[in-house]
Amino acid sequence: MSDSAADTPHEGDYLGSDELTSERFEAVRQLVLAQDRAGLLAALDDRHEADIAELITLLQPDLRRSLIELMGTDLAPEVFAEFDDNIRDAALEAVDSDTLAATVQQLDSDDAVFVLEDMDAADRDEVLQRIPASDRLLLQRSLDFPEDSAGRLMQTEFVAVPPFWTVGHTIDHLREAKDLPDEFLELYVTDPTHTPIGVVHLSELLRSQRPSVVEALLHDDFTIIACDTDREEVARLFERYNLVSAPVVDEDQRLIGVITADDVFEVIADEAGEDILRLGGVGDETVTDSVLETARGRVSWLFLNLMTAVAASLVIGLFDASIERMVALAVLMPIVASMGGNAGTQTLTITVRGLATQELMPVNIARVVWREFGVGILNGVVFAVIAGSLGAYWFDDILLGGVLAAAMVVNLVVAALAGILIPLGLDRAGIDPAVASSVFVTTVTDVIGFLVFLGFATLILF
């Protein structure tokens, strides 16, 4: 194969399932710099929207705008739905209102809402006014729901039929209707008040005889989701009951939309990533944030950590005379605090995950607390033997090794209890445990670790 043939992008090679290499990225960057629209369209032809969105995200801000303007109406509408929030906001600035209105109309309603929701109110209203009234009212209704609710997550395109329709009538309706979703696997059966009473799987419908009545095919053991349900709860329902889609109803139990599995996948990924970031004290930071934005987001947590470090230092200061008399204490005390911090973080991580997935509930909290208490004791004994022996051998002092061992047991038990009780307490107080727990757990393990070790040393050695 010649070099030119090898470098020619084709299906599955350029931005498909393969990773985006530096060479491929640089090729697109050079096309944007050269304002080569034809070459850029050829390079991105038949690429998945998610891959194109990833490439645009990786470009420098000025080049992102250039690429979007260069592609114009040839940029697939679905690309805008694949952007992260901050990138999408910047991308929308490069698109005029007419183009954006046309883009929104080509998207499924849930993706259209995703694009519109973070726009300035004035810009959003301007775009909505350019959309036909029937579509505009549906989008506006979804936008009126709380941001993290099922009503905001749902799409308003769905298939609903009455129970007395025949299979033949239903299939003819699916062939002729113009306002149905592009893809669906389930049909909802509704009563005269438009309340869902069952679901019919598309596979069963297609395998049934035309004269059969839809009511004979419906399953009434389906899951209905209220429009104000939090999206995390929606994700748990999909995972628990292996749902492909689920109907959404308003306060009068009328069917107003449907949530599909692809929307839930995004929720799961977003919530998991959000919890990880919060546990690390970096909020909603992304790799595309500027230096100033990143520093601003981290400074508050670093300041809080500074305050906790001061608290630990004050504890150490109470025993400055003991440390002056035996320098070995200063050498060994970080071991106790560090082990406690790591043990507390382990328990904290499991607890926060258990609360997020509702695996940790009132019925099993006591059992899990006792389990962590037992784990703390067991690990404390194991590492007390190791650390105590190390300390005694290192400084040739059996009593010092015993102090280190005793402090290790106490701090690992405290760390285990802090790692579970602190997030449980914050959760009961209505505070997100993923946000605040790590600082409190670290403070407890540091303070208790230093206090116990230096306190035992002062009582026993002096």
C-alpha cells in the first residue's frame, strides 16, 4: 500500500472505533489552520458524532470556533449534544440563531433540550421563537422541569396506542405517522385519560397476527417514572429492573415522555465522574478548563485543607516538649497519621458509593458499621505488629515499638468508624457526603493519630 493510500481516512480508520492518534489530530488541526473546508469535510466524513465532538474538544479554543464555522451546516446536529457543557457553550457562540434553530429541530427532543438548557435565557428564547409552535411548546415544557429531573431527561417522541387497536392497525400507524421517534423498542398502551396501562414490546407486535388486539399483548408489570424523579433515582431504576425504556408521567399520571437507556448511560457516567471529582475536592473541573478556572476551583478546598493541617499542627504543638526529648517521635508519628488517612479513605470510598447506589440503607447500616469496626481492629492488629516491630528494631526501644503499635490499633479503628459515620451523618443532614466527607475524615485521622501516638508516648516513655 502506498503512503498516500495509507494516509487516506476511510471508514473505521480515522476517527472511528480506533483511538485518536497525535498524527490524525494534527492532520485535522492543519486543515483548520489552512481553512481547507473540502479537506476537512473529507477527513470527517462518516465519522461518529461523538468522535468529532472529542476532536473539537481537544482543539485550542480559537481553532474550535474556526472548525465549527468552517463546517457550517455540514456539522451534524448530534455533535452539539455530545459536547461537555463548557465546550458546548463556546461552540454555540460560533453558530447563528437560524443555524442553531435548524440544528435543534433535527435533534431528538431530549438532545435538543440538552443543547438549549445552558444557553442564556435571551438567546434560548430567540432560538425557540424560530421553531414551529408545536415543537417549541414541547421543548419549553421539558425546559420548565428541574435540571436533574426525569422531566428534563425524557424525550417527548414516543409511541402510544389505545388497547382496542388491532396489531394491523398499529403497524399501519407506525408506517404512516410522521411524528414518531426514529428508534424505539416499546409501545405504550394508554387509557382514555392518556394514562399508561401497559407496554407492548415491538418484537411481540411484529410476530403477532394482524387481527390480534393490542390489549392481549400488553405487559402491565412495567415501571412508570414520575416527571419530578431525580435522575440518579432514574438510573437506579433502570439498573435494578434492566429497563430499555420507561414512560414518564406528569402529576395527573398522563404520559408525557419516555426515557431511554442511552440517556441513562450518560447519567451514570456523569454522576460517577462527579462523585470522583468531589471526593478529590475539584468540583466540576474538566481538562479543558483554563489555568485561572482550574486554580479558582481548587483554592477553596486547598484553603480548607490548610485549616485542617493547622488543627493537626496544634495537636503536635501540645507535645513539643516530648518531641524535643525524643526525636524518634517526630520520625514515627507520620506513619500513624498516614495509615489512618489511607484506611479512612478506603472506608469513605465504599460508604459514598453505597449511599449513591442505595446499597447502604437503614436496614443494613448497623451491620456495615460493625463490619468496618471489625475491619479496623483486624487491620490495626496486623499493622501494629508490623509497625511496632519496625519501630522497636529501628530505634532499639521495645517500649517505643509498643507505643507505636497501640497508636496504630486505635487510629485504624477510629479511621474505619470515621470513614463510615461521617458520610452517613452528612447524608442524614442533607449534605452531599461526596463533597465534604474527605476533609472531615482526613482531619479526624490526622488529629487522632498524632494525639494518640504522642499522648501514649508522653504517658509511657516519660
